[in-house]
Amino acid sequence: MDHRPLTPEQLPRCCVGAGFDFETTDDLTPLTGMLGQDRAIDAIQFGLGMAHQGYNLFVLGPPGVGKFTAISQYLSEAARAGPVPGDWCYVNNFSDDAKPILLALPAGRGRALRDDMGRLVEDLQTAIPQAFDSDQYKARAQQIEAEFQARQERAFRELQEAAAKENIHVYQNAGDITLVPMAEGEDLDPEAFQKLPPTQREQLEAAVVRLRGQLQEIVQRKVPAWHKEARDWFRALNHEVTREAVGLYMESLSRRYADLPQALEYLDSVQRDVVAHAALFRPAEGPQHPPAQVVDDALHRYRVNLILDHGQCIGRPVIYEDHRLPNAC
């Protein structure tokens, strides 16, 4: 057979061009919705209008009629007009690390808080060491050390003065203190001491016992108490310097989250914890300072874990869960 192509004139005319007001179909708005399913569409719209819990839509129909497409379309339209849900962040509970705290924040603020906290840690790793390296801090630290040293020197000087009145010479050598009896301004060796009259020996022995008691009072009670007081002064000084270094950054963050009481409470706890753990932000000093990896792990306590981020969402989310069972054998 001889196959010949048809010409346009040989094709039937189903539509009259004069009845259309467009040049091509590109000029038309895409068709939405389902054709021939008016009752089904009314039911879907009615069901979506029930803005309460406990209501469900069950769609039933033969395959290929557009059930999933229709539901997806109307759900997306309804969700787009709804409010955007908030963000969820989990942050460290500095009172109990095993119980993290959930922060429910407006959409987009969770990501902002996460990024702000990351920058804060980086800034403090520079700001806090600079504060402790300042001349002002060094001068105050030296003042505390000088006060502690002056107390010790004053106590031993008073001991030496009391010993001199009792004809006892006090020697300090490499941390050891020795009490040596004297006679006529000269130290007595054991042999010379035994040659003294019994009354004088008894007086010197009693003086040595009294002075040893004073020495024990200084070494075992006063010096440890001064050590503790000096440590307390250093701790208070370190906390004050850290608060001053951290305060500027935390004040800026607090203003940024002034409308979120839950975030402000978290930032307050961060500031208290940073002050208490200022050593994590300072460079390694001595063999007792934790290794760098340990410090990095410890700084994770200030990380904000962003669980739900709706900052880029428009309206409410639509979640699809496919529960179709596999084909039975």
C-alpha cells in the first residue's frame, strides 16, 4: 500500500480558532483542581476547614483518578495560609548535663541563636585571654601575692623578735626552721648547752617549747588559712575579670533576644557558667591544664542543637508518611 501523510486541510476541525482569546497555551494560567469531582473537592475543603484535633479525611477511589494529587494540592494551599511553626533547640542544662533544656523559639530565631552562640565562643576565646593578660589584672594578682608574702614575713619576723628576747636564734634554710639557744649573743652547741647552769637550761628549754608552739601555730594553722584566703581572692579576681570580659558580648546578645524570656534565661546561665569555667578559654598554662582536645570537647557545652528549623518555611509544613505495605507473597 502507498502511505501518504495527511495535509492539515484533510484533518477534522474540532475547535474554531476565533473562539479563543490567546495566542498559545503558554499564555494560559495552569489548570488546578480536579475535573468532574465536585463533591469530592467540596468534602476535602470542608474537612480542611475543621481546624480542631480529632478530625480526619479518608479518601477512597479507584487508582489513577488523582486522589493523592488533589489532597496534596489542597493541603499545600491550606498550609501556606497558616502560621509558620516555631523552631526547637536543645541546649545544655548547666545544673544537670543529663537533662538538656528545650527552647521553643519563633521561626528563624533558632538558627540565629545557634550561630550567635558559635560566634560567642570564638570571641570569648580571644577576649578572655586578653583580659587576663592585661596590666591591670597582673597588677592586682601581684598585689594579692605580695599581701600573702607580707603576712608570712611578718609572722616569722614576730617569731624571731620573740625568740631573740628569749635568747633563741631562729634559722630558716630551704623551708626548714631551726631554733638554737644562745648565751651572751652566741649560739650554743649541744656540749656548751649542757654546761649551762640547770636553771638557765630549763629556761631555754621552756622558751624553745613555747616558740615551737608559736611556730606550729604559724605553719599549721595561719599559713594554710592565708593560702585559702589568697585562693579565694584569686578566684574572686578571676571571676570579676571574666565577667567584665564576657559582659559586653552577653549584653549585646541579651538585647537581641530581649523579646524571648526563655532565651534570656539561657543566656544568663551561659554567662554564669563561662565565669565559673574561665580556664577553658585561657591558653594552656602548666602540665595541669587540660589538653586542647579536652578543652574543645568541654566548649561543646555551649553549642545550640537546632532540632527543628522553620526559618525558610512559608506557612505550616505538610508532612507525608508513606505506610503502604509491601506486596504480599
